[in-house]
Amino acid sequence: MACGKVRGTVARMERTYSVPGISCGHCKAAIESEVGQVAGVERVEVDVDARTVVVVGDADDAAVRAAIDEAGYEVAPA
């Protein structure tokens, strides 16, 4: 997770989630759709091959995890 201060404001955070159940374009679209609706999410990138979800913004971690769950996928334990 990266975070820092830039000119007195908090920089965007980037979090990477491991989601082993990702296997196709449908998975990618479902996760991007759900996570993209979470308040504070600026960008969502799903890598099907790496089975990861990268979220940029200041969204609440629990809300992002809940959105991934709502899409039908489980975040692997850290």
C-alpha cells in the first residue's frame, strides 16, 4: 500500500488485493463494475493472469472487500 503527502494533501492510495477466483473477462468486468461503485475509488484494474485487483483512491478497505464479495469473489487472506 502506498500513501504519501503532496503539497499538504494526502496522495491517492493504491491497494492490491489477491483474488484467486478470477479466471476470465467476465470475472474482470463483474469486479470492476462492483468496485467502481464504491465511494472514493478512482480507478480499478483487474489482472486476470495475476489474479489481482488494484484499487486507486481513498476508498474504505472494508467497502472494497465487500464489493469484491458482492461480485461473487473472495479476497485471499493477507
